[in-house]
Amino acid sequence: MRFLSLFSMLLFLPTASFSEFYNTQSFKFNMREASGYSGNGLIGWSLMEVFDLNNDGFDDLIFGTYVNDEKTNLHSPTEFIRPVVFFWNKQTGLYRIQKDVQKKLPKLHWPRRIKGSINQLTGNAELFIADHGLDGGHAPICGAKNKIVTFHDKKVINVSTPFDINDYSHGLAFTDLNLDGRLDYFILNSPFISREECKQGKYTNDSYMLLSKGEDTFERKEITFKFKSYGAKPYFDSGAIIRVFDQNYFVGGRGYSEKTKSGLDIFEINLDGKFKQKQFIPAPKIMARKPSYSEVISDNTSVPAFFAGLAETDMNWRGRYIQRLELKGSEFIDVSNNVEQINPQRQDSENMPDWCSVLSIANWNGDDYLSCSTHTPYLQSRPKLYIRENNQILAIPNTTQSASFNEWDNRELNIIRHGNENKLVAWDLRAGPHPVKGEAWEGIIINIINYRP
């Protein structure tokens, strides 16, 4: 594939232009109809996973959805809505929705994380959906139950609750810890469920793991994070796991708290699921206003490494800093100076976020690619794409030409496997920045993006 290698060579030439990216296909959908939602609320969504659910060589698109109150524009405590799955149809060359699948998907509050995988014990595809319930700022916050949706071919054959408990699953990490062919899940909970206000059902503010036991069952075990320093224990808003030979490493991005220091905790995980703290790497000093980690992902494209996205939460996730940790010998080293940082110290006048709620990576013929996405519109000109050039992770500027990646168009970029080649997939609002009533919270355009060599 010549996509990134050609572009990375052009990156430093005066004639290099992002207009070499172009939309090859666009598909319009009505998300209200697609989700089957018939209420009066305002629908929001985020592209939470790209995964080949039916093993046809083309990645399918899984959108998490939520409902806001039409008057307050706050997350509605009484509304539930199904996620939306778009399957690629090779015969028609179109993305489409299967109504029989949509009807069987579970109704959720707000899925924070979705992970697709193949259960090697059965051959079926699975979606683990971490639903954290109402977002912050609402009361009471009582969490929600996580779900597993099992697919065979293009049909939903089962929807299960892996453990009957409500939690505020802000982060989700995963690995096949016991090497049985099925993913094990590590649910990272933020401590926001109110014990005084949530009287019905079971709930927890503690993080826990679900270790697979056979084809369709899990064993729940509490995660005990033991820290070398004394004082208040942090919680993790995000985290990821990487296996290096026989050792699993977990990196957790701390949520902001006045009682703890912001940063990344690194743990070794043994085969019994016990966590042993290895290192602590502080957040950069430039991120000084209530910093919190929105995303952590593992990266094994060159050396064992992690990317972590950090933003300031005092003004709704503004500012952006991407940390990179690389394993050198027996220690992880912070090499964030190799990443081109974009607006880490944002200005008070900025009224739109530019954080990375989702990071994704891929390697194409030796060229490493990183995307930074969020479902909210960005500040104008904030880049969403990065490319590795030698040891540097360099931002690619947006443009208004061809496949524009501005604050309204082509949001949430993801690399997809599209038959025998890789492409980008993104979405934008059908109504754009000046919406027509009835379309601003309903219309979506999905774009398939290619590179003109």
C-alpha cells in the first residue's frame, strides 16, 4: 500500500498538500430512523469501533448513541437508545443497516467504550459494550450495566449481561490474559456513583476484570491497585494493556482529583490477574488546569509503547497533549518530546474542545499513522492526523481542499480494512455548522476517504 509512505515523503516539500486525500464515496443516513428511536430528545453519536463482524474482509462501523433532553441539551436520565451498526455490502458497494440486527441490539444510556473481537472458542464475533450511564453533571449518577452482543455472520444471536451490576465504566482495557482464545476485559470505573442516591439494584465504583471461563461465561475479580506511595488512591479514566513476550503491562491514565497527582501508572499483571505497580510517569507541567486522561492505547507497531491523550477539564476538555511511552530495556521512558504537540496550553477565549477522546493507530508498509478524534466539533484548524517520520510523530495540517478535515467535516477518522486495501472512514453532520431544524441531531454523512498517489 502506497498511501502513507508516499505522503510521508511529501510531508516536508513545499508542494505537499492534504488535498491529495479525497472522498471516494459518501453515504447519507438518518440516525433517528437507524436507531429506532421515536422520542423527542436530541440524538448524539460517536464512532466507537470499526470491526469486521461478518468476516468478509470489510470493516463494519459501530456507532454508540445517546439522547439529550431537547430543552436542556443535557443527557436525558429517562431515555435509552440502541447503538447503530453499518455493514458493508460487497454486492452493492454500499454501507447499509440491517433492520433485523438493529431490533435485537440492546437499548443503552451512553456506551463509553465498545470493543469488537472474535471469540476463538466459537468463531463468533463479539461486541463488548461498556455503558457508563448518565454523564457527569447529572443527578443521580447510578451507572449502567455492560453488555456483550454476539454475532454469527450478520445476525445477532445473543445479547448478554456479563455481570449483573451497574458501574460507571469510564475506561476499558482488554487482553487475552489466560490465552484461551477469548478476550478478558478490565473495566475501569470512575467513583461517581452515589451510595446515598442509588438505592435500587447492585452497583460498584470499583474497577474489576472479567476473565473468560469457557465459551460464554466470565469470572469477575476485583482489581487491586497497590501503589508504592501513600495517600489518596487515584482512579483511572482510561487504560490499555500490551503483552511483551510473556509479560502483560497495564498503563492507566488518572482522572483528575485534587487529592492525587496527575499522571500515568504502569503495572505488571501476572497470570492470576494481580497488579504490581512498576512506574509512575507524571503529566506534563504545561497541562496545569485539572488535567485528565481521556484515552490510552497500546502501540506495538515499532517498539512496545503507549499513546495517552490528555486534556484540561476545568473548561470541558480543552487543550491537547499526547504522551508517548516506549519500553527501553526494563523501563518505560517518556518520549513525548518526539510528538508534535498541538495547543497544549489553550487560551481562555477558546470555546470549543480539541481533545482526543479516541486515539487509533495503524502501520502501513512500515509507516505509522495516528488519528485523534472526538464526537464534538473541533476548533478550526486542529489537526486530526499524525504520521511518524523517523522517531518524530508529526501532525498533518487540515485543509479546505478536497477531503477537508475541518471542525465540521470528516470527524472521528479511523483506518478501515476495505477488502484488499486500507482506507479512512469518517463522518460529518448532514446539516453542517448552520443546521436546518430536524437535521442537526439526526442526519449523518459517512465518507470513505482515499489517497491519490
